[in-house]
Amino acid sequence: MPNIHFKPGIVCLIAIFSSLSLKGNENAALETASTLAKKAIESSLALEIATDLTTDIGPRLFGSDGEKRAVEWARKRFEEYGFDRIWTEPFPVDRGWERGLETASITHPAPQNLVITALGGSVPTPEGGIEAEIVVFKTIQALLDQPEGSLDGKIAVVTQAMEIGGYGRFSGPIRGNGPSEAAKRGAIAYLMRSAGTDNDRMAHTGATRYQAGVPRIPAAALSVPDAQQIDRLADRHKSIRIKLLLTPKELGTVTSQNLIAEITGSEKPDEIILLGAHIDSWDLGTGAIDDGAGVGVVMAASKLIRDLPHPPKRTIRVVLFGAEEIGIYGGNYYVVKHRDELSKHIIAAEADAGQGPVHTINIGVGNPLDPSLSTIRKALETLGVKAGRAKSRGGPDIVPMSNAGVPVVGLDMFTEDYFDLHHTANDTIDKIVPERINQSAAAYVTFAYLASQLGGYYRAEN
């Protein structure tokens, strides 16, 4: 075969035409993304979806009939939207649990009722409840500083406040590990100030996890005003007694599931852009901000892309994860189930921080200099989304993917009021502001569509 040599002028022309073609494709993608964002803002589709979920289904505790009905509801909705593939992937959850009665009161020195809620996974009190003297700790460290046996027969109460932005630092040591740490020191029950930033008289639930080999004691959260009341009483009295009654049930192993729906890519169907949210919720409210809003955002974003006259180049995969609240079971199972195809996941993002608006895009990719990211950032600027400098892990359910090497993006939402409602009975659809959730849907559809159309070389090896 003869050697073919291009003259420099011809090479230049080829490069110019190639550059013009790429620029033309990018401009077309940006124009479509702008149209999609406008529809997301004007249609209120995300809010309509979240309203339907929280109204027609309500609470969706992991492994419950509510969670199963929510998955079936979403499956039918994706069918109506015309998605190409829809399927569920069941998995076991070894921490089945059901809330029961929950009451508490101070019996001495100033008798009064307290507002509490059991922590998810808590064991019950003995029949008839527990009445005992309490020991108040202003910080979790003050509890940890106590020697073994120092709380024998007592109820440990931690009244440390959660700061805005400090949920992760607060929930793990105080809610997750606190009951076992108290039990190691002889406590017979555990109360904590709610993981919340409000001053309303309602308690915030959330998962606790007992340590192996440590007695499992009843555990509950106090409303913020009640924790403050206990602090005041502790400053004035040497002895305070509380009566506590919790009657939750441990259900053993239950079944949850991830629901997956896809729009098949027209040019690169094996390459996946993943949008996630979690379908389960706690049982006190109807799970509107956590995570009905996220479900509405990713379902709306993907439906708007599905409604385009031409499919996206890459596959858009929406995953509604199950059993997030009790320990990221759905996210971990997804990585196990899909390990062989994780290399085909181009990039992922999850909506699980309330209603928004999205204010910052942070990335967690191996190749942050990929030009596609610059284009996506610029497109998001028109929605008020700034480029951040933090390295994102994407969101709770996609952290396992990020750990396995999947590039992720964090479309970070305004959360200064999120923990006023988080895990409470007040997490209901009337708290969603249309303008806020609409902007979030616009940000997610912009990101997903451009990621499906542009370069997408985000992995370090590329």
C-alpha cells in the first residue's frame, strides 16, 4: 500500500474543519441544554413528581410496603414516560425495623413531658418503660471521657448542638456510635439532642448502629427545646429522673430494591451517564425534602431528555436507590451488582440534599481538565451555579461508586434550612418552594444532557 503524505496546507484545513465541526456540535448541545433548562423551570415537573410521590405513597421506610409501593409507582411512571429499559434489583437488608410507641417525661424535679423519637434501629425499652436518673453531657467527648461503669443504671443524655454544615461530624459520633459508647459505660438508655438546626419542638430521627459485643440499649432523639430544657435543669439540680418508653420492633432481614430506568444512547449506548436519588424515606413525615425532591429532580430531568426528538448520544441511567436511610444499602449493592460495567460509567451525580437551589458544582474526577467540564460549568453559570474547588464524592448513594473509580459531580444545593426539616414529621410537600426545586431540575438536566453529548474523558488514565 503506497504511503500517503498530506501537504501542510491540507492538514491545516482538515484541522480547521474538524475544529469547526466540534464547535458546531458543542453549540448545538448548549442550545438544546438551554431549552431543556427553560422547560424545567417553567413546567414545575419536578415538583409535580415529588407531590405525586409524597401524596399517593407517603412515607417509605426501608423494606416496608410503602417503599415497595413507591418503587412500583416510579416504575409505572417511567413506563408512561417511554423509557427504553426499566427494571428492579432486590437486595436484603439485615436491619428490618418498625417504629412503635415513643414517650418520655421528666419525673423529678420538675415533672413534664418531653418530645422524643426513637432512633432508627433502636431496641425497645423493657415492657412498661425505664425510669432512671440521667447524666447530662454537654458534648459527646465528655461522655467518651467517662470510665467504664461510671453510668451504671443511668440514662445518658448528650445535649451537644449540631452546627450548620456539621451534620456528618455530628451524626456519626453522636447518633451512630453514641448508644454503644453509653452502654460501654453502663448506661441503660441513651438520649441525644436532635441532629437538626431548628428550634421547633419536634424530634429528628435517623439511624443508629450498635457495636458488636456491646449491650444494645434503647436510644432516642430529643427535640431541640427539650434538650435545652434538660440543660437548664442540669445547671440547677443535682438529680433529674426521666421515664422512657419505646416499643419499636426488630423485623430481621427485609427486602429493599433499586429501581433503574434508562434512555438508550443513540451513538454510545454502552457509555452511561448516571443520575441518582433515593426512593426510601423515614416514616415520621412524607419524605418530601429527603428525598422526594431528589426523586422529582432526576425523574424530571431525565423525562425532559427523553422527550427530545432525538435520543442523547450516551445512555442516561436513572437509579432510585433503596434503603439509603439505614446505611446506604442500595448504593453499596449497586456497586457489587454492576462492578463489571463500572468502567462504562462516564460520570454520575445524585440529588439528595433537599430542594435546592443548586449553587455550586464540585467535581470528583480523575481528569478535571477535560474540556467538557469547562463547557458544563459555563452552561450552569447561567442558572446561578458557581464552580467550586472542593473534591466531591457525589452524594451518599454514589460514594461507593466514587470509591470504585467512577467520576462524579456534586451539584451542591442550598442546605441552610434543610436540617430544620430533615428526618422530622415536618418533612412534607408544602415546604417545597417551586422556584427552588425548578432551578435544581434545570441544573440537573443541563448537566446530564451535556455530559451525554460532549467529550467525557474524565478518568485519570485518559
